[in-house]
Amino acid sequence: MDFFKKRRKNQESSNTNQQQQQQIVTQDNQPKSKDIKEAKYFNHRTNLHFSLKFISTLTDEEIIQKDVLPYLLEEWFEKVEDLNKILPVADFHLSTDLSQIEQKLYNGYVLLRTEHERDSKFAFISAQKQITRTVSAPEIEFSVIGPKEAFIESIDQNINLIRKRLPIEDLILEEYKVGVLSKTKVVLLYINGTANNENVETIRQRLKSIDFDAVSDSSFIEQIISDNHSSPFPSFLDTERPDRAAGVLSQGKAVIIVDGSPHALIGPTTLVEFFVSFEDYYINWVMATFFRLLRIFAVLFSILVTPLYVAALTYHYHLIPTNLMATLISSRQGVPFPPILEALVLELTIELLREAGARLPTKIGQTIGIVGGIVIGTASVDAGFTSNVLLILIALAALASFTTPVYKIGNTIRILRFPFLLFAQLWGLLGIVFCFCILLTHLIRLTSLGRPYLEPLYPLRFPDLKDTIVRLGFNKQILRPLYLQTKDTVRFPPKDGKRKKDIDE
């Protein structure tokens, strides 16, 4: 009986090998791209024929010529299992899965296979061609004080920038392949023992359930796994600063890095964090608090100043002081449009200038923004299409919208002005209050990874208010944020925050 069992196993293995060889032959007979290269070689020491197959545009051929071929041609080996002993390559492994051939080849690996009919294993040798830009200063989240390093399009380099700041064993990396066509590498980072398991598991499940064809940037991931796909408010905080990513990891949050994207995603996040610049932690807490209050005031001013102008001139002109009313009347003499149409025209003009300046090359865009704003503004006032007061208010509102340290929330603020304008035209100040109630209701219902978006303002958590609108000193920030529900809630012992050592005289 044992003889027949062994014979049956040998027949099954030989049939499997023949099927795999037939599949390889079928794949080889399919139309090939010009950058698919395959070369055959001969090892004289073992009289063994072998072949190397790779994608020339993804593979560094210098690695093949210097670190792979000399050993394959001169060293002794009979099977692919022997390559692990002779090749000085760190990333090398064997596989019998034919489905991995295409995936590994298009990730920059070299496929090695021998011409033994019974050899059903394939060797994959790492020889990726690295074409990336060097680490440069942040362009969007620029700061005067602090590190001048920003993420780039290489995921390994981005992980290195975080690892340098958190050289601990508990920093866990989980890798995923996202995109049916792109096979984009996505890495989830969190600190084991600090991050909440529910937050990590939520991100893990959503990354695994992504069914999309091509993912080319972290913004794709943000839109796919966000809690609310129809909200203009971003569900994740994106950053290009490694110091910010390392800082939120130490707080107990999770970070998502996508290969090919110079931005990392941070979650869960809150609305207040979008008005916090990481430079606030590099300066005194009094100055940081002042700048945060200034940003919040600027955002409210940017959203409400134009609707208040329309509401006051349309319905509530009796609330305007007499001296100011005389100035408004004189500035609007000869303007043929109602306040709402006048405000909409100027708002759309500002948006056109901003969009044109962003899409043109840097020097041309700056010139278009400055010259276009001056020329159009002066010409529209001289022609009587708008008033001087409204032009000043809209210019200040546009300037105030640039104070937000996160670009995506700036886009949200630009959009919010238009609903407030329409409600101000319909019902005046009552319409503005009604629109604000709709906005507040929407924010209360929003979540980020299942966590309330308005935390710690709603639900109210007093301990977390120490690092929101007001930033207290580091000696007051003993505990990690309560809304994250971290495993380790204490950042440092309370006594260490006040301990000082002076020189003994």
C-alpha cells in the first residue's frame, strides 16, 4: 500500500509540474511589452541552464550585472534552493505560486528559473530601480521654526523619516496592496501598547475592503475609507511633515502612508486639529494660543463678513451706524447691481484668480494673482460695477482664508461662503443663523473612524481642552487625549513635568 501511495504522490507532483510548465509556456507566448527582457545563461560548473526575466524600466540592470550574474555563472548550484547560499542579496525568496510571477515582475523583481523539468520553484531577486527626488523642505506646511524635512514619493524613505524620530520596537508597520491594477503599497503605522485597538482595526478592515482599480495618491484612500463621502470636511488630516506624523503616533493615533504620495493620512482626527500648526509646539504656549485664536477668528471672518454685508444692506440697514451708512451709500453710488449679485461676482472673480494662479507655473501664477487682482479690482470700482467697501472686505476675507495651516480645510472654507451668502439674501441675519445651525448639525453628525468630529468640544471633555483652541504648557499635558481612548494614557509622570535641576554653587 505504501508503494502505491508514493507512486500516486509522484504522479500528482509530476502532473502539477507539467501544468505549471504549460502555464509558463502559455504566458511566454502572449504578446509582450518592449521592456520585458528575458536572457538565458549557462553555468559551466554544474552544466545548468537558467534564465532571468525582468522589466527593464523597473529593474536596475547594474544590480543584475554586479550582484547577481557573477555568482550565478561562477558559483556552484543545482537547484534554486541553493541560491540563498551564494547570492549576496537581502531580499530573496522562493515561491511555487504562479500568480506571484506577474506581481513580482512588475514590482521590480528578477525572476530566475532553471530548465529542470521537475523544478517547480521560482526564485525572485530584488533589484528595484529607485528613481525618487531628494528630501526637501515642506512647501504647503512650511514653518520658520522646526525641522525642514518633508515626505517624498518613496514610501521607504518616508518610513525612514518616521523611524528616525521614533526608534522603538513598538512602532508597528502593516503592509497592504491596494488597487486591482496599480497594486499600490499602503502602510499602516501605529504604536503597539498605545494606540486604541478599535481605531487600528477599523482602518485595517477598511483598507482590506478597498475594491478600486488604480490608487495613485493618499487622497484616493482618504475618499474611499472616509466615514462620510458627501461631506466637504476631510475625515483624515493629511500632512507632509514627518515630525507631525511622529508626534500624532506618540499620542496614540494611526498614520497611513501610500507609495507614490508625499502626504500621510492621520486618523482619527477632529475639526480643531485642522487649525493647529505643528509649529505651535515649537514656540511658547502663550504665543501659540494667540496664533490659534487668530486663525479661528480669521476663518470666522472669512466665512461671515460677506454674508453680513449682504444681509445688512438688504434687510438690516437700520442696524448700521449713521457715519458708516454714509460711507456705504457713497461707495455704492452708481452701482447698478444689488448687494448679492455684487458680492457673488467679486467672490467668483477671487476664486478664478486663485485657481488660475494655482494651475499656472509658480512665477507666472504669482504675477497673474497680483496684477490680475489689482487691475480687475481697480477697473471694476472705476466702472461702477462694485463698491470700494465690498472690494476691501472680500480681499480681507480671501487673505484670512489663507491662515489655515492645512490646505484641504482651506478649500472647505472657500465653499462655505456661498451657502451663507444665499441664506443671507433670503432671510438676512436669520438666514445666516439658520445656515450656521445646519452647519453645526452636520458637524455634530460627522465622525472620523467612528469618533465624533467635534471632540473635545462636543461631547465636552475638559481635560482635552488644554490642547485645542488654547495650548497650555507641556507640563500640563501629562495625559494623552481622552477621545483617543489609548491603552497607555500617561505621557510622562506628573513630577517629571515640573522637575528642574540647577547647578550647585
